[in-house]
Amino acid sequence: MADGVRKDEEFSGTKAVEERHRIDEASLDRWMRKHVEGYQGPLTVRQFKGGQSNPTYKLETPARSYVMRRKPFGKLLPSAHAVDREFRVIAALGKQSFPVAKAYALCTDDAVIGAVFYIMSMEEGRVFWDPTLPSQTPDARRQIFTSKIETLAKLHVFNPEAIGLGDFGKPGNYFARQIDRWTKQYRASETQHIPEFEKVAEWLPRTVPEQKRVSIVHGDYRLDNMIFHATEPRVQAVLDWELSTLGDPMADFTYLLMQWTMPGLANVDLKALNIPSVEEAAQIYCNVTGMEVPDLNWYFAYNMFRLAGITQGIAGRIRDGTAANAKALESAARTVPLSKSSWEYAQKAGAT
């Protein structure tokens, strides 16, 4: 999972398992002998440095390495950290040859290590943290971005019913559900009053666009949530499916496009780097899906609002002592600027 050139060394590689994330390794070893095909110990357990949501472990054996994702210990918000759903979606997509890690086994018995967990393959390759891809040639940059965008488009083309995920989300308008969900999540974790958040929370539900199709949505589709092939400019595995559900593909698509407005890509010379512009990125996606690009302001307002709900949830976890990473403090501090940015996009979309 390590990348040769990582922008943020704090996130790279593994570390000894933190005291608060310790598990019964002998119990895990016994369970894996019974449930993971081809598994043979002895087992060495390490913890990945990156991520602050579901604690993630590297399980090393003489023959191969595995990855374990588990629910955090401690008090959790309703519907958060659904690792069983993550397992289900990667298992279904793997059968369709979509680039995901191999899903080995899910354990829903808390008695084994103290929380629900699943085991997947350890995908070796490259993770890029800096979206300008400083380690790559201009040609490779263009191909990496194209692969990233086309991979999302392929995800959205699957018929959920046909691949066994017809009941993976609730019926009804996805954006309406998400706005309700993140407002509730925000309220459950609220640590301060943010006027812009309140205005957007009132405006979004009244202006939800019509949903034209239903697809599998990833929920956090960005460059550092995927592993690229070790030498080829293509996506080898999309990671971090904990927010995935059935919904409006416009949510994933506009979240992807919004990354051109964020630090990293916002003020760089895309042409000189040979990175697609936001318009070109949209066209690559639409060529695969046959969709048209909508007015983006409403969607960008929604995406910023949702991110504010997520970062506020992290702030709540810091308060409750369950956040898994020191970087969580940094995320929590982003809630106010995200809320303000959301309201700016809402105003561009006609909010007053």
C-alpha cells in the first residue's frame, strides 16, 4: 500500500498497533485458520498509519499479507462504521472484475476480537497523496487521471440488481436522504453554532434535483482512496467503501469534480502538468456513462455541506474520545470553512 513518493509521511506505511487498538491476536489467528481460504500462520499484526475512521491493520504471514478493517471500539453514531456493508460491496464488485481488494471473510461475532471485522487481500501498488502527481511524467499523469475517472464511470454503469446489490440502499431520492442523514450526524456531534451550516441545511432539502438513475455510489471517491498498479498508470483497487450505498451517481461524480476546486488542484497549471481540466474530466466520465453534465453549483453546495457533516462527526469523536488519529483534530477544524464554502455555492445556485 506504500507509495514511493508520498506527500505526507505521517500517513505512509504501518506502525506497531496502538494500545487502544490492541486485539486478541491468538483469537484472530484461530478464526482465520477456519474462515480464510489458504491462510497459514504465524501471524504478525501491524496498524496502518493513515485513516481515522475504521481502524485498519496489516496482517503479515510467511506466505502473504492481508488487510483487516474493523469497527472502532467505544460509543458510535448510528449507521456509522458499517464494515459489514463494506465487505458486501467489495465481494459483489470483485465478482464483476471491478478493481477492488479480494474479500476473504467477514466476522460479525464480537467475541473474536471485540468488534465486527473483515479480511481482504493486501494490494501492493502505489498510493498518490498529492493530486499534482509530482513523481509522474506528463503522459502518466493524464493516464492516471483518465483511469481514475473511467473507473468511477464503470462503477456507475453496473445495474445494482443484476450484481446482487439491489437492496444495498433505500428507495427514494438519494440526495434528500443524504441531506437528512448528514444533518442528523452533524446535530449528534454538534460542538459549535455555524450560521452558514444552518442556512444550507434549511435550503438544500427544498431544492433537491430530480433523481434520474440509481447506481452504486462509493461516497468518498478520491485519488488517495485507490491503489494504482506498481508500474502501469491504472487503478488496481478502489479502497474505503464505508460510505457506499445505492444512490444518485451525480453525488460521486460531482464530489470527484469538486476536487478541482480544493487545495491541491485549485491553483495549479493543469495544462503544463497534462492533468485534465474539470470540463475534460466531466467529458471522460460522460463518454462512458452517457450522462450529461448538470449545473454544478447545487451539487458543490451539497458536497461541501456533507463534508462539514463528516468533519463535525470527527470533532464529536474527539470530544467522546473515539477518533482514531491525531489528524482528526485537523479535520474537525475544517467544519467552519466547509460550511461557509457550501453557502457560497448555494448562493451561486440561487439561495438567498
